[in-house]
Amino acid sequence: MSEVLLEVKNLKKYFTSKTGFFGQPLEHVKAVDDVSFNIYKGETLGLVGESGCGKTTIGRMLVNLLHPTSGDIFFEGTHISELKKNDHKKFCRSIQIIFQDPYASLNPRMTIGDIIAEPIKINKLAKGEELEKMVLQLLDYVGLASYHRNRYPHEFSGGQRQRVGIARALAVHPELIVCDEPVSALDVSIQSQVLNLLKDLQDEFHLTYLFIAHGLNVIKHISDRVGVMYLGKLMEVADSDKLYADPKHPYTQALLSAIPIPDPMKKKERILLSGDVPSPINPPSGCRFHTRCIKCMEICKRQEPQLKEVEENHKVACHLY
Amino acid sequence: MENNPEINNLHLPDEIEVELEQAESRFKSMWYVLKANKAAMVGLVIITLLLFIAFFGKLLMPYNPYVGDLSKSLQAPSAAHLLGMDEQGRDILSRIIDGTKVSLRVGIIAVAFALSIGTFFGSIAAYYSGKVDMIIMRFMDILLAIPSLLLAIAFMTALGRGIDKAIIAIGFVTIPEYARIVRASILSVKESEFVQAAKVIGNRDSVIIFKHILPNVLSPIIVRATLGISSAILDTAALGFLGLGVQPPYAEWGSMLGSGRGYFFNAPYIVLFPGIAITITVLAFNLLGDGLRDALDPKLRK
């Protein structure tokens, strides 16, 4: 496999949910609890999981919107806390994000042209006529016309707005783009357009994606490797084909069995999960999934399984293996 | 990606020219929206008229506002004295005209003072939250806990008398109101994704606050500020009444109300006309404020 672009080690993020009289934290929501993974140059790592499992929190930490409670992030081999001030700015530029809700992610008071030009201006990449050219180029890349640039966000459809969001992320020549459920707010017909655009851009600019989603078919379509999260933990990481063909973790198996098959004659055995996701304030002991797992064993209630490689490029955190 | 030769060779100059024209037309389109709003235009005309009166009032006054004729004291409105005479036999119309300058100055400067400082502290408190928020807002709460007029009097005794000091005192005691409104509005949009996006691309905090957050929370602030002009004028009157601020015999709408209120039952025009002057001024600012708010919102602009 190619070179590691980003390495995440034992990343944790706890949010304080209850404070005492003097502001001392009493209770934590363990949004992300000890997660490690690598992202390789040029690949797309998909991250799936139910709502509230911490996937968005990971994305926000990578772009510096949230600070990890503990853990290390290495970008191209350098620990991000050891970066000098100038390098830090460059690092921030290198990781950009595309947000989930295209209706909320664009400033309603700014024109599309200003929104796309802003990151270029801030990072002093171009000015004057060159800046104009870059904005027009970017609009062209994401499939918008040059006359769109003097319009305001409310004049666009969801898909078009998401294209603007993509252009804004592209404007500073990032290496890694965190796509935080970029298509889940869009119509199905528009979803594929935006996904194909993301794929084309990846080929053209050699981008690396961390693609966060809860739709398994979306992830399958775009990812090279997939990570499955549950309650702040990474349960299984594998190559996309492998994971879909041969899921190891009972949770992944249950998730995959829930994908509808577009053939009414075909019968498929479905694994139905009972119960709700436990509270991340007080996660179950041992394996976090044991309360809902159909293959739960005695050891699962006591000991937390570690993420280990069971096959080549296939890691699972489960006592079954 | 800027090295893509194909796109660099695009025929650009014409397009850029078009774009520049369009940018200029953004202000024009704002003006068109404002012009189409009849209420706002009425407000603008009244404010222009008031400013004209404030600057050229001396030429318009039918009588000297400070020379009274006690024999004509409390005379009802007549052809000679359109708005009647006050308790000292001075022409009310002339006094209202003379008072325009002071009242406008009090209203506008006090509000501008309170608005700018209140916005500054309110946005810092909301944006940085935590301890900064705690310290700033508790201090604002202390200011709010003391009746504002009492606080203004305390300031006046410390600063000394005079209209300029009254303006500062009134501006100062209304800071917490603006700080609270700005803080609350900012909290409502601070977590929006477009603000997060502005952070990710590397904006400085001050740019995020002034360019991305504040323009999106203008409505409540504009409404509060236009209403604030009237309370500033009335507060000045209260200070004047207590012997601070504007001193008699100087004509100021608020103090005219104050000194005339004893004659309310037998000569209502003494308080009626200065009151109407204040109402019209406030109304004009309010209408213009509403119109500005709409004109600044791209969603309502064509």
C-alpha cells in the first residue's frame, strides 16, 4: 500500500455533559473513545456508523474545529502539536471539510464568488485578476457556470450549493478532504451526481478523502477502505470489497443485512438488532456491542476486544476472532 | 490547479468587466429595494428634513425661542403662534425647531456609543464563551441591576454637568441592553456550519465575527437601536428635569416635556407638540431601520 498521509493514534474526545457547582466535570459523553486508523495517500476511507457514534466528531477534530481530549494525529509523519506556526497554517490548509447540510454551510449574505474567493484571499494564494481566474476555474471544476458567481446561496438548489461547498474546500489545494455526510441531505438523483463529481476531482487532483456517511451503499460506491464505528469505537476496518463480501464483526453483518436488495424474488436472511444504542455517557462494560450482539459470549461482557488484524488489511475488534 | 493552461487561456477580460459592474450594482440593487419600500422612504425623508431643521433651524424660527412674553403665557395655538405658547410665553414652534439639534444629537450619539461598545463586548462574550463570557456578562448584569436613571445620575455627578456628559452617561447605562441582544443573537448562529466553514479556511476571529456572524443577526439589533433613540431622548429629559444634562432655558424636546407637564390639563399643547416631535423622530428611524434591514438581506433583494 502507498504512503501514509494521516495517522490517528488513540484519539479520544470526551464532552462534559454535566458539571458540578464549581464547574468541575461530573459526567462525560464519550463521543470518540480510543480510535486509531491510518489514511493512505490517494485513497478514500469510508467511515460508517449509526447517528451519534462519533464519526462527525472525528472529522471535526481532523480539521481543528474540535480539540482532542487525548491522542495523537500525525500528518505526513509530523505530530500536529509539534508544528511551527507557519507549518500549522499550511497544515490547516491541507485538510479541508465539506459539510453535511448545504443549506447551512454557506453564508447567506455572501455571493457564491465571494464564498469561493475567501479561502484563497485569506491564505494569500492569489489576488486581483489571478483570483478572478481561480474562482472561475473552480466554478468550472465543480460544474457551475461563471455567471453563478454573483448570485446568493438562496438562489441555488441543494445539489448546486453542495458544489459550491466543494469548490470552497478545493480552493486552497488541500491534500485531504473530510466529507462529512456530503450527500445525505440531497435527493437520490443528485447524490450520485455529487459522488461522481467527488470521484472525478479525486482523480484529477490526487485527493485523499475521509468519507463519513451512514448510507452503506454510498460508502460502497466511493470508498477504497471502510471503517465501521459503534459508540465511539472502531469495530472493523477492511478493504471495501472485502468488507462487503465477508463482514467479520456481528455489527457489520447486521448492518449489511439491512441493505435492501432491488429484487423482490430474492430472499435474504436479515439480522435484526434489538434494543437501542446504549448511552455514550455510560457505555456497556467489555465489548460495547454485547448488549445487542446475537453472538454474545461470556467474555464479551467483561473484556473489551482490541482491534486486531485477522486477515491481511482486515482488522476486527471482536472476541470471535 | 492554477497551472492548468487550458483554463488560463480562457478569454477573461470581458467577463471580469461584467463582474465588476455587477459588484457595483449590488449597492444599486440595495438602493432599489429601499426605494421600493414606501415606509422606509417616508422615514428617510423625515430624517433628512430633521437634519435640515437641525442645521438651518435658525433661519426657520418665527420667533426667538428664548425671549418670552409672560402676558401671552400658555396661549393656545393661533395663526401667529402655530403651536401655542409655553408657560413663560415663548413660542413652542420655535423652541421645538431649536431643540431638534440637541435632541437628534442626544439620540444618535448615545445610541451609537452604546451600540458600538455593547456590540463589541456582546460579541466577544458570545464568541469566546466560558470565563470571558462569564466575566463580561456578570459585569453587564451588575449594570442592569441598578436602575439606569440612578446609574446615569451617579455618572453625571462623577463627570459633571452638561449635555455632552449626559450623552455619555445615557450611552453608558444602555450598553448592557445591546450587549445582551448581540450576545443572544450571536449564540444562535455561532454553531452554524457556515461559521465552522469560515474557521476551517483560516479566518481570524475578528473577521468571523464581523463578516460572517454579525451581518446575519442584524434584524433584532437594528430594531433595538432605533427604539433606543427615543429612550435616549427621554432619558436626557429626565436628567435635565433633575438639573443635570440640559439646563433650562435651553430648548430640548425632553426637557420641554418635563417642564410643561404641570400645565398638562389646562394647556395640553405644551407637552403634546414636543411629544409628537419625539414620536415622529423615533418613527422615522424605525421605518428606515426596517427598510435597511430588508435591503441588506439578499433573500429579499432582486
